[in-house]
Amino acid sequence: MSKISFQHFALAVLSAAFIYTITLQSCKTDGEVISQTDLKPLVNPPIPQLDPSFGTFSFEAETGWEMNLPSGTRIKVSPNALIDSSGFPVKGQVDIMYREFHDAISVFLAGIPMEYQDGHFTTAGSFEIRASQKGTPVYVKSEKPIEVRLASLTAGNDYDFFFLDEDKRGWDSLGTREAEVNIEKVALKKKIRNMYPELPFPLNRNYFAFNYQAVLDIAYPNNRWNQSDSVKESLTSKCKQYGLGWEKAEVWESITFGGKKENAALMVWKNLKKKPFPKWADHQYGKIEPFGKNRYRYKMVNGQDTTQKFEVDIEAVMPLTMLFAYPPEKWKRDYDKIMRQIEIEEERLATLAEVYRTFEVANFGIYNWDKLMKEQSLLVAGTFDWNMKINDTLSELTVICITPDNNGIINFPRAAWKQMAIPLEKNARLFCVLPGNKIGIFDAKKYNRIPFDEMEKEMNPAYVFDMEPKSLEPFSEGGFRKIVGLAGD
């Protein structure tokens, strides 16, 4: 059995990466000293042109600065909170550079590492903040830390706050704070729920009238006794535009709807459980029993065979006269107008923070709200079919796994391919940056076809990943997200 937890599999991945580093170093000539500068930068954007950009803001150091960003993030620098490299107070104009990352894709493009101790991070939001005066870095006075209230799209109080120590080449845990719920988003969600129209349009097959004659009486009052084929065809066509069907069952009772007595046979009804009427219900009479506001249980017995019984829960929606009072074009325009308004609000909702996470920072640099992944995984010996000419023995290829929620990254350098701990979750995906501005993709559909159940029974499971090479077009972050299949995140 090769099933393991993420906490354990990370050791295998990190060990493989360590062996890979030692192998490279062994290629140095005898007596050559390995220095810190021989190591790759800790923060190393894989596609430098797509490294997410900073926003730059200027303020006077003596007066301090407070900024509310469009994302909802708030940054607050106290007056006289900055010092130079000698510890003297900074005076005059200072430039702040700031950027934030809300998913694994943006973290990946920034080249920020996501390994910590024996595991991998899943992020609830990251940010990078730097400051300088005339191009020279400035620093934070220890007794006046900078407050950053980060807008986070991920809820939960099980995330800790980390600082990336680039000198020590690793993350430092700074503790945690309880997340603050974004009441603006809560209110907007409620508003959107209340905006939805009570009825879809056209109506779907769950909406019906009881019988043809009742519908005819309302739709064509001057032809109510006309049973000709042309009238039936016209009525059928008209009802189709509204999306209304009818059953051949009968009901001759009254109900109270909107404070008025209404004929149950002259109402639009909704079949609450989508339960089809039996064929023997044609021209059979049934009774209705109320059990809630505008809700009834319709019961009938087959007059030819009393052993056959039928009941269905239905809801009174509106009188047929109300439906036919307006042409279907008007119903559709009104419906589409509401749905467009909802779409606009939902787009705004997607940009709002789920929660705010606040911490005071005493250094400029990269920070991350994270927790370690706990998902189950399977150790697999991976082989990659790139479907293009590529010398992967010379290229330093690293395969990336993005978790289904687009919050976690797992790196698989070439040295780790013989023991890849891949998540058992559906809708994960793999990709690799290839030469020639191409991205090798193993998308979520392919990932979901991996036969995990069978492979878990094997002692040393192996799998060939059929990577599809795609040109990075347009050459942008949006183009990259589209290729990876996470354009909407």
C-alpha cells in the first residue's frame, strides 16, 4: 500500500530535491568552494515576464500613511515609523511597493516557495511589501510595526502567519490571529439571494396547468369551445413560448391565493418533487389538501381500478390570467434584466474578501497566511510524455501540481519523479514550463482518469503522464491561467 499523508510524502519530495542539489554540486571541480551565490534565488519567478507587478505608493515618512486598496486590504504606516540602515529616522518622501497573491497560480508566477518543514503550504493569501527612499531600502522601527489587514478569499481560523526569511532561505512562523468576517460580503450574498426572480423564464417542465380546457379558457377566451387542430396547435405553440405544460388530470376545487379565492384548475402549479403523473390520470379527478403556504398535496384514485393511487406535492405559483396577461417577450425581457443585474453583483461578490486577516509586520518582505496540506496522496513513479521534442535530461524541468482549490502548490523536480506523491483528490492538475514559451498540461479531466483505486493495490505503482504542450498565447497571466484551466480564479 503506497497511500500516505502530505506530511509524510513531503519528506520524500524534499529529500529528492536535496539529492538533486548535491548531485549538481558534485559536478564542481575539486577544491572549488560552493558559495551562497551558487544557489538559485529563493524567490525565482519561473516566467519572469509574468511576475505579478507591484503597485507603488508615495507618502511623507513624518506623517505616515494609510491606504485602503480596491481588494479591501488596508495598510497603515504610523508617523516616523521608518528608519535607514543606520537606524536614523527617515524623513521626506518614501515609496512603498506592494502586491498580493490570492491563489496558487499567482504565488507560482511570483516564484514564491511553498515548502515548510516537512510539508507544503496551502495559502489563504500572501503579500509582499517593500519600501525605499530614492532607490535605497528603508526599514521598520521595531516599536512601530506596520499594520496590514489583508483581504482574504479563504475563510477559516486554522491559518498561521509566516514571514519568508530570504537570508535563512525559509519561512518563519509569526503566530496567528482570528479572521474578521467581511460583513459587506455577507450582506451582498443576502442581497443577491433576494434578487433572484421567483420564476425562471421560460418556465421549465416542472410548471404546469391541470388540463387543456382550463388553459384554453384563459389563453383564448373567445375560442374556449373550439377543439380544432389549428387551435390546439396554436395553444401548444403559445404555451411553449411561456414554458408551460399541462396535465390531463382534473381538479375542481378552490384555493386561497394572495388573499383571494381562486379556481385551482385555473392556476399555474409547480411540481415540487418533479414526480410524473401516471398515464391513467387522464380525465381523472383528484383532491387537494393544504400542507403549507400555497402548498398542497394532490391525491387521486383511478376510477377504473381503485387499487391505483397517486399523490404529488404541488405549489400554487400564479393564476393563469397573470401569466397570459403579458406576452412572453416582456416576461423574458424582465427576467433577463434581473439576471444581468445579478450577474454584475456576483462579479463584484467574487472580488470581495471572505474575511480580513490582520497582523503587524516589523520587516519588509514576503508574508503568507498558510496551513500545511493534510490531503491523502499516492506515491507514484512518474514518467512524462511531453508530446514534443525536448531533451529533458538537459532541461531543469519541474512539474507542478495545483490542488483543486487553487490554493496549494507541490513541486516535483526531475529528481523527485521516481517518487511523486500526487494528491488523491479529483480536479487537481499538473503542468510544466517547457522551452519555447510552451506549457505542458495534464488537465483535471486527465487527472480524474488516473486509476487510483487499482494503483493503491500495487506495491510500486507507476504512471505515464500524457502532457499536452500548449503555446502560451496570449503571453500574459490571463493566458497562462486559461491554459492551466484556472482562468476564473
